[in-house]
Amino acid sequence: MSDGIHGYDSTLQLESDDSSGVFADVAENRSISWAGQTVGEVDLTHLKSPGGRKEFKPGFIDSGSISANANYTLDAYNTLLAKQNARTNYNWHLVMSDPGTTTFGLTGYVSELSMDIGEGNTAALMSYSVRLTGEPTLET
């Protein structure tokens, strides 16, 4: 049997005040996606590179971005808009739904915020992205 987990009850949380250690769900998220880390490359190719082959070494690590789609609520939209307008890094938690409640500690700023009002029998939605900076930590 698989040890995989279901996404139900996973959430993205924002620290309520600077360094308070108190985190709360920021929105009624419908989906959360972490684009993941990438390692940059340093091109060290020169005119005498062996075999005429390009040479690389690993460069800086980019922690990526987290994107979420959520039901539109005025409170969540206003919170995210205020954070985006502040252009400041905040502390976030990505909390998984596994039995151990795996939590990733993240730092980043709200880089994107948009709405989709929809039509007819559809929910009004909002999307937001958090551009991560620094190294994510596995807290539990």
C-alpha cells in the first residue's frame, strides 16, 4: 500500500506579526503548488575546455515560488494586498496533511495577486504567489 498523502487539510500560513511565532491560514486555498528549488549554473567554459565541451559548476540555489488558488474572501484579499504593497519579506508555513504534520518554514514576499470573478455558477477566485528567499527549513 502507498505511503503517499492526500492534500486535504494542507495549508499555507502567514505569521501574524513579525517574529511572533503565531501562524494562521491566509486564505481558503483550493490548491497550493511549490515550483521547487533550482540550482543555478556557473559557466566555466574556456577556449581549451577538454573535448570542446562546455564546463559547469553549480551556482546559487533559488528556493522558487509558492503559488496558490483560493476562494475569494475580502479579508484574505486585503491581507495579501497589504503584504504585497508593503514589499517586505514575511515568514510563512507550508503545512502538509501527513500524520506527522510536516511543516516547512519559509520566508518570502507576495509577488503576485489576482482575481477571477468567474461567471454563472462558479466561485469567485483569487490567485497569489509568494517569492521565496533564503533557505526553506523542515520544522517537523
